[in-house]
Amino acid sequence: MSTTQPMNEPDHAPQPFFESVGFQAVEIGLDEAPRLQRFFDANPDYFIAVAGEPAGADEAYEEVVGEPPAGWPYTKKWIIGFARHDGEFVAMANLITDLLARGVWHIGLFIVATETHGDGTAHVLVGQLERWAVAAGAGWLRLGVVEGNRRAEGFWTKCGFVELRRREGIAMGKKVNTIRTLVKALGTDALHDALDDALDRYLALVPRDDPQAP
């Protein structure tokens, strides 16, 4: 999808809201979209894996302005960039707070630079995001991962996420994918011993994620 929105460089740097492992986490708005687009262009692996093609020229703009599906309640959508000292991004995350139910935070996208694959950066950054979410009142993290994207599937499993259901026939770029919905309990919810009980509590909040739901 094309757009005529300007993609000029900002004349000021975004302010960090937390720092992690030598990177600053900054909120990305339209002013920072060109920097995010450079990150997408330099790290095409995710887009090729899930869409069969690199990021489009307006990918960053669409990421910033896009909204959850109509009728899905939420509190705020965060686009977060993890910036090096030179201001360029080494990772980014799309995080939506209170999606579908209060306390359920959804990771819409999480990409780390290809050069960091396998060095632990992704795990450290997700851990930082989890701690930040818990401090802000999150009880659950939710996300969708494309079936067959083995790197991502293995990563989220190692992070403690479990599958709830699968949705087939999801068009993404040149591909049609099956999406696995995963969830992880945080904070006090994570202390319960019985996983089934914890998932029952979650499904009471978000019934659309029940594998028996339409």
C-alpha cells in the first residue's frame, strides 16, 4: 500500500523511557519512521519468512499508524525501538496494552537485527519488556507466530510461551500462513503451579483464543 506521507528525518531525537543492555528503548512515532524503515530494509529475514518478500517501502509508516482490528478494545499501541548510541535501531517491538481484556498485552511484532541472532540479545530485550509490562500492570503476554518460522517458534517457546490455538488461511504478503496464538502468564499469574488452571483464567478473559471458539 502506497502513501504520500512525508518520511523526512526528525530534527530531534526521541527520548528514552528505559535503558537495557547498552540500548535505549524509545517510542517510535512518525518522526522516527525513516529510521525504522532503514532497520526493516537492513534486516529483511522476518519479512521474507512470513510474507515471502522484503519489507515494502512504506512498511514503517504502516507499522506506526496501523490499528488493531475494528471492535478490538485496547488502551495503547506502542512502537518501540531499541537504539544504539548512534541512534540506529538494533531491535524493535510492537506492543499493544490491554488488547481484548485488561492486563493482556499483545506483542504484534518483535524483530532483532540479523547480526545479533544467537548472541542472546533477543532474550535479554524480551525479558526487559516483560519486566516493564509487569510493572505497568500486565498479567499476560500474547502473540501470534507463523507456523513454519522455526527460528521464531523456537525462540518464543524458550521464552515460556505456550500455544492456545491455530488460525489457518491468513494472507501475509505473497504467502498464506497458519498463525499459532501463544500466551505467557506474568507476575502473580505466573506463580500458579497448574498451567491448565492459568490458561483457564486467561481464556475466561479472552474467549476468542479458546481452540473451540469460532
